[in-house]
Amino acid sequence: MNYNNEMLFPAVKIVFALILVAAALGVVLYFMKRILQKKSIGTKGKMIEVLGTSYIGVKKSILIVDVLGAILVLGVTNENITLLTKIDNRESAGDDPPADRGLHGQID
């Protein structure tokens, strides 16, 4: 009978210590996540936001991307990412076709 009590107490201590360490780790991770979210720049914690994508071929697409407030039009292939143009004002990024906005063939 005494042998069981001697084995039970160290086992309870080990389980309690593991629970305590897991809880402490959870608290640290929670606060680290909150601190890192506050330091990020941009809308809703995002520095880069994809505004639109148009696929023009196999593994080829054109993306409109907002990077820290600058709107970029990027050509993306399997091997390269190329800056096609930069849109300076948000009003010109409306629903009009690119030729109507004066962006046709323009590369900055």
C-alpha cells in the first residue's frame, strides 16, 4: 500500500508541472501575437494586399497589388515578377478600362 502512494505523488507532481508549463507557454504565445500585430503596418495588419488577379495564360497572370498604399500592376509568370506600372492615385484604379485611363503602354 505504501508503495502505491510513493509512486502516485511524483506522477501527480509531473502532470501538474506539465500543465503549468503548457499554460505558461500559451500565455507567452498569446501576448507575443498581440504585440506583433500592433507593430505591423497597413490595413488590418497587412502590408501587402492583392486587389485583383487576371489570369492570361498557363502560370501567367496580372495582379493589382496595394503595397503600403502604393498600387502596383505586376506581371507574374512561373520564373519572373515584373512591375508593369504604378498607379499614382486611387481614383484611376476604378472600373474603367486601362486605355480610358491613359495607362496603355505606360511603364514607370
